Amino acid sequence: MSAARPPHAAHPGTLPVGWLALALFAPPLTGLPRQVMTWMPQPPGTAAGTWTALAVLVVGTTAYAVAGPRR
């Protein structure tokens, strides 16, 4: 019996593309929520962009360590 693959494993680019689409087409926000949502195109050294990137790094690395590579 083969193990069922999580649904996200078949579409690895969905989250980054979806996040970018949300940042480009969502109604304008102000303050910290906007900075977190648009962390990808922000200049290096921006606090919200840096912390969001670090959070994504930690969550992604933890998920990979727990779930393992795609089989």
C-alpha cells in the first residue's frame, strides 16, 4: 500500500504565486499588513520584509524536516 501524498506536494509553486497575485491584485492596505503581504518586492533590509522572509524560511524548513522530500 502506498502512502497518500499531501495535496500541496503536487503543486509546489501554488503558495508563492498565490501570495504574489494577492499582493498585486488585492485592495490596497496600509501599514504592517501591506508590508507583510508585499514582502517579495521590498528592498533588502526592510524590517517587515526581512522578518516575513525569515518566517517563511523557518516554516518551510520545518515542514520539509517533518514531511521529508517528495517521493
